[in-house]
Amino acid sequence: MKRANIEIKRGGLSHPGVVALLREHLEEMASHTPAESVHALDLVSLQHSDISFWTAWSGDALAGCAAIKKLDTHSAELKSMRTCRNHRRTGVASQLLTHLIKETKKRNFKTLYLETGSIPAFAAAAQLYQKFGFIHCKPFADYIEDPNSVFMVLQL
């Protein structure tokens, strides 16, 4: 597929397409992972003051979303990274991740963490994160060791 030309906008949690994409995200996480290992945030949790949320648009079409959660004064966590099905493999996730890394640096965070799944369904995501320089790490924040999770970190 051709590389998507997208515009990244702050917010958008009330948009029906975003609500549907986040619902799809939670449902897919639940279909692959035991409930105690699902760490995806719901719509209400994404509205917390420590979370900044962005949407990616290709014209009027929603292409994806992602968020960062402030953990402390020096670190943040990547959350709710999701690409719409019809925009997968078009570079949307790379463009969103590039944007979030720039935002994280602009906010003077030194470390960006993430948690993703350990099963093959999450392999493409893990490969993307590694391409951007994320490396495996121990659990961070309130996470604990979990065979269903992979923890990664990027030093900014």
C-alpha cells in the first residue's frame, strides 16, 4: 500500500469513529490476552489529566490514534496506539510514533516506556517499536512480571 499522508490532531475522544476504534482496540486486546493482562485504557481512562491523546487523519477519514501518559516528571508511557484496519501498513503507526516521541521530548521527558503483548499477534507492533529504538526492560510503574506482556523503553 501507498504511504498515507496524515494529519495528527490533539484530542478527538468524543468523535464517533474514535470511540469505535477504541472499542475495537479493547475487544481485540481481550480476545488475545487474559483479562488480568489487558492494560489498554478505556475511553474514560483516556480522559485523565495525565494523558494526552492524538488522532491521525487521512483527509476526513480516521487513520489511527495514540496517547502518552505522564508517569512522573522524567518519564511517560505510550498508550492506546491503534491504526484503523484500512490504514494498516501505510505508515500511519510510524507517523504517530514519530509525533509522540517528538511531543515527549518537547515536554522534557527523558524516558518513554510501553507495554505490549507477548504473543505473535503483537509481533508487528514490537518490531515497529524496536525499529524506533525501544529496547526490552523490566516492568515499570505499577506493572508486574507477566508472561503475556513485553515491556520496552526508549531513552530520549
